[in-house]
Amino acid sequence: MKRNNSNAVASERIEILERNLLHELGIDNDWAEKQARVALRIALHSRVSIPYSLRQLFCRNCKQFIIPGKTSRVRTGRSRSKAVRITCLKCMHVYRKMMFPCRPR
Ligand SMILES: [Zn+2]
């Protein structure tokens, strides 16, 4: 079948789900989690890349749904390191995420 076409549909569906869940975050977190899981499943089945805003909502260690500022702690390290530390408050796993600074020219 046409793989390209189905991928386009999948990424469109993910986009819609992503938009909805980011809107619901903080209002109805259970609903947001359901949306996120559906979006993730579509992404994994259709092999399209998971958008960053969706990926960061899942713990890298326990794969649980984490809400930045609520069930995960996001901290910048020492001023020199260009990374943020993300702590999952469900499994207390800490991982680093590199930040690539965009400097205005
Ligand atoms: Zn975790």
C-alpha cells in the first residue's frame, strides 16, 4: 500500500492529538494522558517520529506519563552546562537533556 500516504495521515492525527492534550494539560490530566497514549501508539505503529513535545511527557526509564512541574522536576544544572535535568517523580529516575542554545546573530 501507499506508505507515504498513511504516514501523512498518522502524523496529522498525532498533531491533532498533541494539540488537544497540550491544551488539556493542567485542566484534565487523565484525559491528556489518554490522548498522549493514543498519539504514541499511532506513532509507534506507523513509524513516524514522535514530536518532542510528546516525547518529553513520558519518562525515559519507567515510560510513565509525566507532567513537567507536577510529576516531573525540570531543573537547569550549573550555569556552564547546557543541559536540563529531568527527574521523574514516579520512579525518581534522573536524566539529562541537552539544550542547544539558539543565539541571535
Ligand atoms: Zn520514571
